[in-house]
Amino acid sequence: MTETPEEVLAIRDLRHRFPLKGRRGSFVTAVDGLSFSIKAGETFGLVGESGCGKSTVARCILRIYEPTGGTILLKGRDITRLSPAKLKPHRKSMQMIFQDPYSSLNGRMSIEEILTEPLLANRIGKNLRERQALIKAALEHVGLPQEALCRYPHEFSGGQRQRIGIARALILRPALVVCDEPISALDVSIQAQVINMLITFQKELNLAYLFIAHDLSMVRYISNRVGVMYLGRLVEICESHEIYRNPLHPYTQALLEAIPIPDPELNRGKNYSRLTGETPSPINPPPGCPFHPRCPQVRDICRRQPPQLIPAGEVGHLAACHLLA
Ligand code: SF4
């Protein structure tokens, strides 16, 4: 019998709202009741346009923001409301790779200092020699030479800096890595290298990835499952292959339509509508289905009643659209 992979992360009904500046007692809801889980060795892709709340989800999971509702389980332990002192031992199990390899590294620290910092903060390595051995191994792991240790971030290209960011995240041997648009600031020629590196490390270290991206093409090659977010809510969630083969929500279909495909034959028979209009302001979201002002298939009910995320299509495929009820 094969062993079921460990559930590294589970979030249930996660919510987050920000107070509105200058408007006492008013809030904007950035994350509105998200639930999903990620197993060891699995990648969950979270996709949506800028401002849909996906980075807020990441920051809530890492407890950079305090969630206003819901539960976060890390390796089965509820960390949602742990005090900073009690959370500290769990922090090394969850690390982040940032979008911008330029601003995510402190320009005044050498690479050696950047990689030493998390080891010291988490008391890893008994002495200088042990820490140096870990740092050298981490650097070698991401394909950078040992001479890099005494250099500074500005001396590296964007792709090399992102490798250093990956080394910093993985040196603590986390169970969960939140990858917040880790390739969107890189040249196209470098993007595939970084994705392949992440896939290799995932296999070696059995890592769970939450991979955040603003378009579906980026998550295509790395995700096992995909969740599509719109205005703070999940509107569709399913296996990665299923979302490309059988997208059910009109918003997901529009995101797929927006991916440039070099061979027009691949789109034959698919008549998805293009996405038009702007994302509504989360300060004043539309009533009913939040996608209704932009939806080409809108019905009367959509303007009044919010659709629930319900099973549709293959097992595990959920979508929130009245057309599927
Ligand atoms: Fe479009 Fe209505 Fe479905 Fe919303 S519920 S996606 S408005 S058809």
C-alpha cells in the first residue's frame, strides 16, 4: 500500500480585511472565505489578476498579516492565533520566495551575511564552521560559485539574485515554500531555468509549494492543482490538467483566452470570451456574483445572488457560477 503524502498546509474559510484609512469602522475585504490544502511534494497554483487578494492570502498564511477569520493548519498544527513566541519554531517550516529579486535582498549585506541571517535567527549550526558548510552547500545547490559569498546583490543579474533568494528560503529546510510570482520579474529566457530549479528541489526535498501567479500560463508547468481567485474569493479549483482541458467558470475561461498561443490550431473549437473591463473596487464590490459586471454570460440571478463553490466536472473540481447549478 502506498503512503498518503502528509498534508503540509490546510486553510479553512480564511478571511482578511483591511481598515479603510480615514473612514473609521469601514473595511475592505481582501480575502473572503478561502479553503484549500497542499500536501508534501505538491504544488498548488493560485491565480488571479492583480489586486484579487492572492498575495494577501500568502501573507496571512505566513502570519505577516493577522487573518481576521478562519484557520491555518501547518503540518496539522493550528498556527492561526499563536503568539509570536509560540509561532517562532514554526516559522522555519514556511519560507517565501519573493517576486522582486532586486528589492528582496538587502543591498548592504554580502551574500554570506544574507544566507547566515536565517541560520542565526533559527539557531541552526553549532558553530561558524557548521554554518559555513550549510551556506556553501546552499549556494552550490542553486548553481552559484563559492566566490559569490563575499559579493553583494548588485553584482548579480536578476536570475542570479533569484537563485540567492531560493537558497535563502531553502537553507532552513522548510516544509512549505510560498512562491509569490517568483519569475514574473525575470527575463523570459531565465524563467524556465528558475521553474526547472524549483521542480528539481521539490522532488529532492519533498516540498509543498504555494505558487502565486497572475496568469494561467505561468502555473501550467509546475502546479498539480490550481485555484482561481477573483475579488478575494476562489471561483474555481481543480487539478491542473482539468483547468486547461475543461475550465468551467467564465472568468477562468477568459484567463485562458488571454494566454498567447503560438499555434492557433490549439484553440480550434474553443470559443471563450475575452476579458473586458476593469476589476471592480473591493471597497465597493458588486452585489451577487462579483464577476457579473464583466461576465459575457450574465443572468438576472447573477446580479442578486452570490454563487456558491459547488462540485462540477471531475471529482475535486469546484466552481462558483449559477450556470453550473
Ligand atoms: Fe457569470 Fe453569472 Fe456565472 Fe457569475 S454566476 S460567472 S455572472 S454566469
